[in-house]
Amino acid sequence: MRIDVALTPGMAPPADPGRDVVVIDVLRATSTIVTALDAGADGVVPEGSIEEAAVRARAEGALLGGEREGLAPPGYDLGNSPRDYDRARCAGRRVVLSTTNGTQAVRIARGGRRVLAAALLNAEATLRALRAGGATDVLLLCAGSRGQVAADDVAAAGCLAGGLLGGGGRPTDAARVAIALFDAWRHDLQGLLRRSVSGGRLLSIGLGSDIEDCARLDALPLAVELDPDGVFRKAGARHGA
């Protein structure tokens, strides 16, 4: 298995229909997507602009969530804090989500064999899904922060890349860098997230509790995959099931 890491979306190679792509935005889009689906959401739709997201949510009667500058845009139901996506709000509902980095990265990921969403929260479940799905070429796509490298995403990519090595994976140099970062901080992931640029931004706007929520390694046992309609669902789930 070939294992590559794109440290930012701008470093991602061209789409390859034989490649599995895993989008990672630990702080916070993919953490929120995983949490919403674990809470019983019917699906999560990643949208680009806040306007497009609002139009789609109204058309589908969906919950509207997301952020700009870390906070919910005016008129949105929810922001981008995972703990807001609980069962009381999400069970049986579709969520339309638009964020600064994570949902933008999904557009770049499309065109692969499979597109998954991963965070520290569901790392082990994502590894199981990749192995079970027969992945032979995996790109771990870090959403980054405004076009720059985000340590939180790279560490999560390193966690996944290291886990794939056990199956005879062949890592690129970028994957080795990610593995080294994760190994250096694996016993203090919350500390790494707090020191990251994204973590510092959350602390500055009073959302430090999101860091604690997103740093919980393997807390949620579900893999998340983009379906042909562009909706994130639990891997293996059928529409309407």
C-alpha cells in the first residue's frame, strides 16, 4: 500500500480514481462531521460558501452549521463545535456544513476511489475501513489553516499513516514527517492542539473546550465516507437505512 500525506490542500496531487482520499480537519470540521453522524444525523453535506450552504439547508429542511473566523455565521443554526452536534439536535436530521478549511478540502478530495473524513476521534475506525475496503493507494489530505500547514491535521495524518504501516505500507517522505510528529506528541495530543495555530485561534475566541473534545483519540468507533450524492454518511450505510 502506498501512503502519502498532503500537508495542505495545495500540495495534493491530481485526482486519481484508484486512490482512497482521507480528508482531515481536526480543528474542527471532520471532528464535527464524525460527531454529528455518531449522534444520529442522517448525513452531513459539505458545502463551499456560506450562501450555498444556507440555500441547500433551506431547500432540504436541514440543520445549517459551520463557521467563519471560528464562529457561526449570522442565521446559522449551529457553529462548528462538535459538542453542539448532539443527539437531541441531530438524530434523524441532515446537516449542511460550511467551514473555512475542512469543507473546502473535500472539493479537492473528490475524484478518488473513495473519500473518507477522519479526525483523531475516529482514527482506528478509519484504519479498519481502509483495510477492509482493499485500499492500495491512500492520500491523507490535511485541510490546513488558510493554506498553511496545521499541526493538528498533520498529527492525525501521522496517526493514520503509522497505523497503515503495519500492513506493509510504503510511506512517502511527507508521510514519514507526519508519523514523526504524531509519535512525538502521541501522549499529549491536547497539548499539541493547544499549541497549534488553529488551537490558538480557538482559545482566543473562548472555544478552548473544543480542543479537549477533538483531542480524544479513538473516542468514536465509526468510519465516515462521502456517498455518490456528496453526502457524508457512516461507512457502509445505505441512503434511507
